[in-house]
Amino acid sequence: MSDVSDTPGPQPIDNDGDVAARARRAEDLPLPDRADVFAGLHDELRTRLENGGTASA
């Protein structure tokens, strides 16, 4: 069974911790979905940094 959905809309970007890879995958999304993904990455990185984590963790 495939994890890929046939429904339109943003595809989930897995939370693998590799921000660069996640950003590259987001580039393939339509612009509105891409903006949502980058906003989510921004929020995640901000939270990590505020909590004393690192961007690569």
C-alpha cells in the first residue's frame, strides 16, 4: 500500500530533521503549499532554537 495520497493539497514533509532536504522537497510543491511548508519549517526551527536545540537536531 502506498503512503502517497491522491487528494490535492500539501503533501506532508516528513519530520526527519534534515531541514535542507525538507526544503528541497518543498520546492516541488505548488506555491501556496510551498509557502505553508516553509512557514512550518520556520516555526519548527524557531522552536528548536528557543528551546536550546540546534537546527540540525
